[in-house]
Amino acid sequence: MRKARIVAAHAALGTVALLLLGAWPTQQAGAAPALACSELDVSLFEGVGDDDPVEVSWRVLAGLDYQTGERSERLAEVEGKSVKIPGFTVPLEDFASSATEFLLVPYVGACVHTPPPPPNQLVYVEMDEGKRAKMDGWNPVWLEGTLLVEDVQSIYGASGFRVVGLSVTPYE
């Protein structure tokens, strides 16, 4: 019974990782995106209230050409808005169980033991005043906050985005 639960847990984690990685861009910076924005979603804000964060995928974040600073139309629509991004946390302090500053990355282990992803796949997060986020790099989370396109340097690499974080919750 225990072995079945462990296998099921690993399968669930693998499924979540594959869902998150499915949005991983395959093109180089500056190359035309594989899908036009209109092919990804009918409307970015369809069914979203004024106060609701907009779900943003890593494919949308890949719409930043980090060499020229040009943004896709889709990315420009969410810049400065309240967003919700799935990913994994990487604390900027060793062994931190909670943090006010961290990186959000598209897959487990990004930046730590491998070369970092490109800047359009790294989000520097600074939690809003007085807020802390639990750091659990093995489990995916939803980050909610305001998305800014901004170059930020950290110990793990250059990030093309900064988010003022409001909350970090388990990915469900």
C-alpha cells in the first residue's frame, strides 16, 4: 500500500512538471514564436474580473526578447497587471524556509545545479511589505502579484521580470 502511494505521488508530481514544462519555449531569443498569441487563447482577459489576477504561462513570459527588450503583444497586455504564474521557488538565501526575495522558475532545480534558464524564463520576486513566502522548491506553486518587465541580477542569474508578490500558494 505504501509503495502504491509513493508511485502515485511521483506520477502526480511528474504530471505537474510536464504541464509546467509544456510551455517551455523551444525558440531562441528573437526568433518568431511557435504559436501566434491568438492561437494560444481567444482573449487574455475573457472571464476575468477587474480584481482577479490574470494567469500567465511561461510561454507568455518567453515573449520577451531579452536581447532587444522587445515584448510580444500578449506580454505587453499583462505588464503592470495583477498576474498569477505557476512555477517553483528558488530562495536567494541558503536553506531559507521562507523568504521575502526569491526566484520563480519553470522547473524543479533550475539555477541551482545547472546553468540558469534565459532571463525570459526567470522571475525575480520581492514580496510586498510585511509578507513572506514559504520556500518549497520541490512542489509547484502559484505566485500572485504585479508583473514588471525589468532586468534584475541575482546570485543565480539574470532575470527579465520582477514581481511584487502578494501571495504564494500550492499549485492545484
